[in-house]
Amino acid sequence: MNSNRFMRVLRPAFILSALLTAGPPLAGYELFIHRPEPDRALLSNRGTIIIRGELFGQLLAPSTLPSFNDLTGPIDRWNYGFRNVIYFSPRTRFLAQMVAHDDGHNRTKFDWHFSLRQTLIDSVVLVIGHDSDHDSDHASLLQDKPFYTNRNYVGLGFPIEFQSVYLEPFVWFFHHTNQRAYLDLSGDKLKQEMGIRAAAWIRDAATVSVQLVSRTPELFTVGPSFLLDVILRVRLADWLDFSCGGGLWQDREESPLGRKLKYHRYLWGIAIPF
């Protein structure tokens, strides 16, 4: 990529990151990053399996999100980890993601995300997933020992792809979780998340991925808190991507304790895809 083309592609990244704030990898939930599917002809019935993924590191600056699961303690400064996508067949794939959190001096916690995506019919996907967050060896301010959250869920996604645009409304339901609504954790246990994921290609070297998630303790309702992520990825080389973006994690209404909290952060990072 020549320098003029590089700057034309990179300029939107800095404009976007100046307008938005970067979303946290909360409770192991999947950061949505859209990539083209592999050639489905390669995913034959003869047992061909394709594995794709990346190693990544991200600087979070500025950031207001506390590191620990009870939202106490030092502020997140660094994230690093890996993502894998295993394509078992044209209709079945498995996602795995690990994100480690660092306050600049210590690893404070790490998140796991696993999900199986099975295409049922065109534009309808069954999703079965597990997420967990584990505080590291350091006890948080409200817990006398490391604390972890976890959840299991099942749901549906409705992906639609046309030309250079991807859309996926989704809804899933928790059959086990110890996560609670509102950012001060004073609400009932979560029962549902729903939202939309979208992506668009910018020429051949960049993608913009957007994810909006509503979290609720009631079924089929808009929840009292939401997440918004926007991430721009620029391909610098076959083995290196640059990323930046922003997002928000915010209560929509006051909690039972009379609070209405909000967290945000910027994200700057690189990824080594494989």
C-alpha cells in the first residue's frame, strides 16, 4: 500500500476514534469483527476444517472502565489475547476468544467467550454460547477474594449479507447466569440480550464493525442498560492489522439504588491474523 492510499484509509480511523469511545469486552461477550467467509467450496463434506484467528494487543486510552468484575479497582489500560474461528462445514462454525485485562502494572482479570453457530436455514443461525470473566489473583474492593461471572445462553441470529454490507439482528436467552442488570449490579439477573451487528467494507483494506446490545432481566423488552461498539480495522500488511474505535456502556434508566452510570474508553491496537 503506497503512503497516499494508506493515509486515505487511515484518516477515517482517527476521525471515528475522536467522535466515539471504545466499548469494553464485558463479561466475555464477543467483540464483533466482520471478515469475509472462506470459500465454502473448501468446506467440503470430506472433512475439511478451516481455522482462522488472530493474536491482538490494545491500548485503552482514555478509559473509565474499572478492571474488576464488581466494577471496582484500577482502570483498564491494556487488553491482549486471541480469537479463533473454526469452520467445521459450510453451515457450522465455532468461535473462541480470550481477553486479558491489565491496569498497567498487573493482570486484573481475563474473559472467555465460546459460541457454536449452526445455520438452520438461509439467514437464520442457531447460537449456543458460554461466557465467563475471572478476576485474577488480586481481590477487588467489594470482594474479599477474586470474583467471577459466567453465563450460558441459546439464541438466534438473522444474518443478511449483500455486496460489501453485513447485518445481523440477534436475540439470545440465558438459562444460567450470575450477571445482573444495571452497572451497579443492583438489578435482577439477566435473562436476555438482543441487538444488531453490522459491518461495511471500505475499499479493500478496511472494515467498520458496529455492535449494539441491549441487556435486560425481562424477556422481549428493551433492557435498562446497553452496549455500543464501533471498531475500524485497517489492513497494513498480510500479517498485520491496525484497529481503533469507540463505544459506550451505559444505563438507560436509574437503578434501584438511584444511580445511572456510564463507562467509556478509546481503543488503539494491532492484530496479527492467521
